[in-house]
Amino acid sequence: GIAVADVVGKGLPASLLMASVRAAIRAYASDNYDLDEIIARVNRTMVTDTRSNEFITLWYGTLNYARRQLTYCAAGHDPALLVRNGTIQELAAGGMVLGVDPAERYTKEVLQLQPGDLVFIYTDGLSDAVSFSGEKFGKTRVRETLLRYGNLAAEQICQNMIWETRRFVGLNEFTCCLLQALHGLLPLII
């Protein structure tokens, strides 16, 4: 399984909420292979564990290496990006954020991967990185960077994404927060 999540807030409360999400995913995924049902159960648990101003975004997937199949479900999280033959497709099946509506239904998608495919999963900390002039790095730059470096090894893709973002942000004090957010980068080359 692959999970990338983001919680509202900072510090101890956000850390505790993230730990709760992680524990719920592990508990519900141990006896269930339907990702949409797992996310729905996690959501119902989070509704009872969150305050009105708290929520979680999540992108969760499982990879079957033998079949080259990726099954995923997103809960309000920025879509993962599939880079295939120089084009980018958003992996956006899912539903709304976790912790708001206990009746929310989620959808999953099963994707047949091909040799050379790149799946890039990230948090909004990447696209929301801000330059001195107040301009966001943005999803367009994320996509351009993936297309520019997508033929490299996974670690090099991440290093180049970080470099391009740092170069854009400059010495803005947001850089410290950005480096923490970039831990959410996860490229996967099949």
C-alpha cells in the first residue's frame, strides 16, 4: 500500500490526527481489499475524531507488481500524476476530504500500468510553494518539471523537483516549510 496524506493544522494536534489516520488505514486494510470501502471506513472514523475545523486529504493506493496494476482512491487530495509517453493524466478517482461527511461515498480506479510509466504522488505543499513576489509554484510547473525529468531514476526526479522548487522559491522563509512538505513526494517508476 501507498498512502500520502495531509492534515489541517500543525504541531501536536495535527500529528495526533495523522497518527489516527494511519492507524485507521492499517486496521481497515488488514481484512479488506476494496479501497473505496477502506477509505469510507477511515472517513467515518475521522468524522468522530475531528473537530469542525479539521479534515484530512488522502491519496491511497495498492500496487500489484506481478500484474502491473495500481488500484487507488483519493479523498480530497491533489490527484497523483501518471506520466506516460510524454503525456500527463490525473489520477483523481475518489471523493471529498476525510472527517467531514460520514455518508460520503468514494470511488476507486484500477489502472493497468505500462513499462516506463511514472506515478507521482505529492502534497499541495509542493504546488503551493510561494516565491518572494507571492507567486505559487503551481501545478503547471509541477507538470513541466515531471515532463522535463520524467525519464530519470525516481530519486533523481525527486531531487530535480526539489531543486526546481527551491530555485523558484529562492530564500523565501517559506523554504523551511517547503522542505518538510516535500517529504510527501513519491515517484514510482514501473
